[in-house]
Amino acid sequence: MTSRERMLTALDNGRPDRLPCQVHGWMDYYLDHYLGGMDWWQAYERFDMDYAIYVSPSYLYRDEDLADWQVKATDLGKDDSGNVCSLIEITTPKGVLRKKTARTDITVYDTEYLIKNDADFELWNEYYPVPSDVDFTPIREAKDRLGDRGIIRSHPFSPGQGSPWQSFCTMYGTEGAIMLGMDRPDRLHEILRSILGKTLAVTEMWEGTPADMVEVGGGAGSSTVISPNFYREFGLPYDRRQNELFHKAGVKVVNHFCGGLMPMLDVVVESGADGLETMTPPGMGGDCNLREASRRVGAELFFIGGFDQNAGFERGSPADARRLVIECFEATKDHAGYICCPSDHFFHGDPANVQAFADAAKECVY
């Protein structure tokens, strides 16, 4: 099989010739500090993995919508930890929204959320620009370059991450969003319906996308953050509608829960997702028992992830990496289509361990 055939077979919940493997994105920090500044394509080629390239469409906007959403970034210098801080101000016809960010060598995060109260959300909801058209050229070009070496993954149009609940948490804060759901559930539903409406309006334009898969969800939906009952009320109804529309567009849907997921297995099936990631094991702060998850829902969902990159890449040896890959394969081979992958992003690790990870997958023959 080619890499593309191998990965698509796994996404169809089938068994390919051997275990496919990818990483959950190559982080710039790792590329710069461990791989001499390689790009994603060069890194995949170096380790001879199955490629998973992340490309989303370009979006076109009406000039008048952009004029009502003027974004200005101001450098605030460095904080006591040396992080580069910025103030983001968004000017609309009826007021200004503000947030603050901090950038480290590894990531960027918000230190002040954009949405702080009802008035802020109403301002955001009225003026946040929604595309008027979609351009698939970036995906098409990447797919042409990719050929038979792997698959193209995309992200939904959403103001934060891949689902309404997750997106609202990124704008408002996870604790605040949970409290809003407990104290004012009707208000939270209003907000989630508004976010969903914007996503669906754009997803309607996705028909014919060259992407193979879209990633929804996020860590705020994990069972280490919210309960299954909370997700059933504030996550499931919105994810289900979103997933239905992505299927109409012709793409597979993988639900990304980085964190606890064992109590969420059945609701992910109910959401209509085709697959589940990141299958994070206890050693990484999750709760995934890959063998048990495969037994319970492997007939309905493919899996991506499950590899403990702390033990296999950062602190381990090539022998450790190989052992962990084989354990993941043995846990899933009887029930679930499976792509072996680190449990989300990684930033450190001997490249020899990464090579052992890729080589071990070739040994795992169905």
C-alpha cells in the first residue's frame, strides 16, 4: 500500500498492510532545536513516516465586514519570566474588545480573555467577520504536492478551536464557561448557538473540499475538564450538527479530546464523529486505556494517538519508543482502525527515538 492508501484505510476503520504512523504536527521549536530548521515536509521525509499535513482553506471577506473589525496589536515588552507580551485591541462601530497574550519559545497563550461579560459577547457576535466565500487553493496545492505520501487534515472555521464549546472556552476562559453553564444555562446555549451558526454558514461552502479529514473538539471537552452530562448538554447537540455538515462536505471527522476521554467514548460515537484522538495515556495526564477503548468503541471509531511521547521521545531510548509502538498496535489491532501518533504535540526528544517510532510501525503488520 502507499502511505495514502494505508492512512485512508485506517480512517475507514479498516486494517491496512501495516500500522500507519504520523505526528500531531511538527512544532517549530522541535524543528529548530532538534532538526536544524527543517520544515514539516522535510521532517516527514527524514523519518519516512506517513504524512499528515494540516492545511485549511483561505477565506474571503466583504470589505465592509473587515472595516467593522479593526485589529491592532501593541507590544507590551517582556514579563518577569521573559515572555513577550502583547495587547490586542479590536475596534468595532459600537466599542472595543481587548485581550492580552504572552509568547514563549514554545507557544502563545492568553493572559486576559477577549470576552469578559455579556456586552463583550454581543459586540463580538455582531461584528466578528464571517467569510463570504472559501478558496480551496491552499489545500489543493498541498494535496498535489503530497501525492500518495499521506493525507490532508483541516480545521473548521471557528473563532477558537474546532467546536462551539471549545471555541467559547478559548475566548471566555474554561472555568468561567463552566460556571456560566451551571448558573445561566440558557445564556450559554444562546452563545453556543451563535458560534455554531457562524461555523455552519461557512461549512455550507465546504462542499468539494480536497481535504481528507477535519479536526473538531478540543481539550475543554475532555472528561478531565467537564463531566459527560455537561458535554451531553453543551457539547453534543452542537458537535452533532457540525459533524453532519462536514460529512455532507465529504470529509471524515476526528474528535480531538486531549485529556480524559474514557467516560466520553459513547458520546463521541453519538456525535457522529468518525474517529477519536489523542488517546492520551495516564503517563501524559490523560486516562486512556487503549485496549479497553478499542474493545468498547473500536467498531464505530478509528483512533489516532496513544503513544506516550514523554516516555518514548523525551525521556526514553529507541528501545522504549519501539516497545511503546508495539504496545499501541497490540492494543488496537483487533477492533479499531488506528494511526499511531504521539498524544498531541511534543517539543523535545532525541531524533533517534523518533526514528525508532517510525521504524517500529513498519514492523507492525496486520
